[in-house]
Amino acid sequence: MKMSLIMIIFLPLILAACDNVDPEQRRLAMHLPPVGFQGNAEQGQVLFRKFCTSCHGFDGKGSEQGPPLIHPVYRAAHHADLAFHMAVRDGVQPHHWKFGKMPPQPEVSPEDTGHIIAYVRRQQRQAGIQ
Ligand code: HEC
């Protein structure tokens, strides 16, 4: 009896506290940069070459270890920006190719990923992939 009274009093407070998660914290948990963030393709190129080239090739055109990202399969309509954030946060189970899985990339921040996306989209556009 006493316990249920405590629950009645505190449960709404606990639920209210859960609902009150800072939206910026929520974006971070989703591996998304802050609202209003603008990716920069030049910075993205440097970061891409540091973190992604070993598998996706120097210019994103693929290697022995991983697929090209400058490829129609990865155009925005098919793999939205969120797919890039999820790939960096969680890695990727093989499903399109036969290279095996992509491991998570914990050193790459949400902002870094945003810059990398700007670079990949620019390269896709230049290759006529929209
Ligand atoms: C150790 C190798 C490796 C590294 C390093 C790597 N990737 Fe990958 N990535 C892969 C492989 C392999 C796949 C393809 C999986 C499949 O068969 O669909 C992939 C797939 C992807 C996909 C497609 C995700 C999807 O939903 O299908 C994206 C986006 C991606 N990588 C982005 C990146 C970015 C950005 C970086 C650098 C920060 C990076 N990868 C670094 C191996 C790698």
C-alpha cells in the first residue's frame, strides 16, 4: 500500500524528468551535429582521407576493402545523410557488397561526419550522381 502510494506520487515526476532530455543531448546520442550545423566539403575531404580512405578509396571510389561511396547506390535519395551518421556510429552489416562489415568509427564525431557527408555529396554531384 505504502509502495503504491509512493509510485503514484513519484512516477509522474520520473516520467517528466525522462521527457525533459535536452534535445542537443538527444541529437548527440543519435550521432547528429547541433541544429544549424553546416558541413564543409574541404574539411570533409581531409577527414575522409584520414578515416575512410583505407576502405572507401582515396577519392571515395572504392578499394579492395570497401565499396565506392561515389556511386548511385549511395546517392542521397537512397542513403540519406542519416545513413552516414548511423554507419559511423554503429558500423554496417554487409548487405550490398561482399567486402564484409564496416566497423564503427568512434574517433569520428558527429560534426566530422557532417563535413565528410558534405564532401561525399559534392563528389557525387560532380560525378553526375544526384
Ligand atoms: C574497415 C573498412 C571501412 C572503413 C574504415 C570505413 N568503411 Fe564504410 N563501409 C565499409 C564496407 C565494407 C561497407 C559496405 C557494407 C555493405 O556490404 O553494404 C561500408 C558501407 C558504408 C556506408 C553505407 C551504409 C549503409 O547504410 O549501407 C556508408 C555511408 C559508409 N560506409 C561510410 C563510411 C565513412 C563516412 C567512413 C569514414 C568515417 C567509413 N565508411 C569507413 C567499410 C569501411
